[in-house]
Amino acid sequence: MIGKLKGMVDSTGEDWVVVDVGGVGYHVTCSRRTLAALPSPGGAVTLSIETKMSDDAIRLIGFTSDGEREWFRLLLGVQGVGTRVALGVLGALTPADLARAIALDDKKAVSAAPGVGPKVAARIVAELKDKAPAGAGLAVVLNGAGGADASPQSEPMRDAVSALVNLGYPQAQAAGAVSSAARRLDDDASAEALIRQGLKELAR
């Protein structure tokens, strides 16, 4: 199984790149976002690879990072999501944007990806709520909460998330609830106030 390719860009197409590794060209399918991040032909490139095998072919899927590849694997585990849809989601949303959308239950953001209707978007949000890669939910959600105290360094928000996690809520879900609570309360809200409002958000 191929896990990584390091070489030079030989050529690209609408959804693929050929990576020249020591004179051997590997045809790699990529998302729109990954293709946009590639250098021009002749430029050095390193891609994390997911190898998909079938009875008549071996298909290589390329990503800019191991984290993006992990999201691809998670997306494939959702009912109704195949390779094309998963790459469409990752082409429209960065891993951070996807983590934030899932944590905040933002189905609209996910459904903006090509090939993703409201029902599939709802399944993605619901089924991946508790499966985000470790640490994905907290940092990106708190970073996107807005306000002076809404940074990842905000102690009240971190304490509130920690408290909700200790109560049994998944980290991504707890981070989303605290982020929503922070937008409803004053910038200097205490951890206790965030916890109380966060529990209300979780009960909605």
C-alpha cells in the first residue's frame, strides 16, 4: 500500500495529478483544493496517499496532509458518501472549516460542497460529531467564535469546554456549545456562565 509520494509534478488535469517519482509517473486523484495548492509542473510535491483497491484497478487519492487524509477516511464511513462526494467536501472546506461546521452543527456549510444535498450534509454532521480527529473540534471552534475572549487562549472558554467534557459530552460537541454560548453572552463571561449557557445550547 502506498502511503506517501514525494517527487515532482509532471502534469495535472481536472481532478488528477501525475507525480514523477524517480522516473515513474503515479496518477493521483485529488480534490479541487489540493490541486490548487500544487506547484507548476516540475515543482517538488509531497502528497499523503490513500490507496483504494478494486478487482480491476488500484486508485491513488492524494492529500496535502495526513490530517486531510484522516477526514477523507471519516467521510467515507458516512452512509451515502463515496470518494467523489468526500473529495467534493474537502475541495470546498478545509479540514478546519469542516471541523468547525460539524462542531457547530452547520449543515448549510457542508451542503455547499458539490454533490452534497441537505440529507447527506445532515448525516455527515450527525455521524462525525463524535469522530473528529483528536483536538480538531476545540481549537478551530474557539478560534472562530469571535470576540476578544474567544481565542484558543481564553481560559473561561477552555475551562467551560473541559467541564462539559468531564460531564460526558464529546469535545467537538462541547466546544460548539461553548462557542455558541460565548456569542450570546458578554465578552468577559465567566466559565460558570459559559457552562450554564453551554448546557442550554446542548439541550436545544
